[in-house]
Amino acid sequence: MAGRLKNRVAIITGGSMGIGKATALLFAKEGAKVVVASRTAELLKQVVASISSAGGEALAVPTDVTKREEVEGLARETVERFGRIDILVNNAGRGLHAAVIDLTPQALQQVFELNVFAPLTCIQAVYPYMKRQGGGQIINVSSIVGLRSIPTITGYCMSKYALNALSDGLRIEAKQDHIDVLTVYPAKTQTEFASNQQVIGKRHAHPDWFIQNADIVARAILKASLHRRRDTILTWSARMMKRVNDLAPSLMDKILHAGYQRARKEE
């Protein structure tokens, strides 16, 4: 396959469904050699079959990204197959729906394991290969709620704030090794993510102010990679929310409060 990512090798975590699958298919279409990782081997095989049938190259590596030995095996297997690692897309993640008063250390530990510690482990596994070859890209898939926390998913927001901090610190450290660190901030996305999240207590409806599908997020990730874009915020409403929050956070508090009050009345 010819394309703008021709001959680049990309590892995509959470690559069996949703944003990860859409990104894998798009990267392959653009010529990348794609390695998809997740715990669901059968779904990974389907992604690889789709890429192969379209003339692309792909490798499925079943991986629990919360386990360091499996992540190190993922990086090693990628290099053994394709000779290098050019791009890491840290996409695997899990949601947590709970009021702050219902949050437990155990629930937070689980969401941080996948949303923060796992990306760190993946970065540490691929970094030596990228440094040795003279550069690379690390793309962390965060969330708009990593820039402005909102009620009932505060635990999830906390994990994305932490991921953003990881990106910002690493970006400076990695510059000398010619490794770009990019962050993409999707808004609410139509995937299996919501149904797979952990729920504690009553589940409240969220207003659909910002919503997109996985293909739109995949295109944003591709564009960020091609243009080495430091930060990418999806949807105009999410960008507006950030702007209002930066300029008048108390006003954003009122807007969010009104929105959630209205959403709960409609439940």
C-alpha cells in the first residue's frame, strides 16, 4: 500500500475495536505496517484480516498492557517482524462512572492501571528502539475531560489529567532523542467504550454536547501524526468548552451544572 505513512511501523493499543480499530485500518490504508494489541485475540485477528485483504501489512499481538512483561514482548515482537517502531498510539483505556463520594481506591487503581500506568509502560518499552533508530512518535489518546473535569466521571477525568502530565513532561525529555510526543483529545465517541466502563452507584445521563464517531477520531490521530501536531482537540463544542473554561471557569461551572440538572430531569 502506498500512502503518507509508507514503511512506517505503528503499534496501536486497544486496537481490536473502537478508536483503536479505526486508527489501525486508516494507518494501514496510508501505508503503515500496523501492529494491533489488546487482550481479545479473536477481534485482533479480524482487524488483521481486514488490513491484509486490502493489501496492507499487519500483526496481531494479544497483550494485556497492564503487564510489563507482555508489553515488552509486544515491542520485541514488533521489531523482530518489522525491524523498527516509528509510532506508538497509546489508545487502550477504560471509563469510570461514579460520583466523587462513591469513588473507591480500588476503582481508581483499576482505571489508573489502564489509563496511566499502561501508557507509561508502553512508552518505556518502545523508547529504547525509537532512540536507537534516531526518532519516533508517541501519540497519547487523552480526552477533553482531561482538560476540564466534569461531574459523575471525575475518577476517569483524573486519569486523563495524569496522562496529560505524562505527555507534557516526556515531550521535553524526549526532544533530544528526536521523539515527538503528541496528545489527542477526543470528545464523547460512539464506540463500545461506554458499555465497558465501570459504574459505581447511580448512572446519570450525560448531555451530548460533543460527540463523534471513531473514524473522525482516527483521522484526527492521523493528521496529528502527519503534521506533528502537539495537541488536537476534537469537536467545535469541546474547543469552545476549553476556551470558556480558560477565560471564565466559574461560568463553565454554571453551564455544566445547568446541563446536568436538565439531563437528570429527563432521565
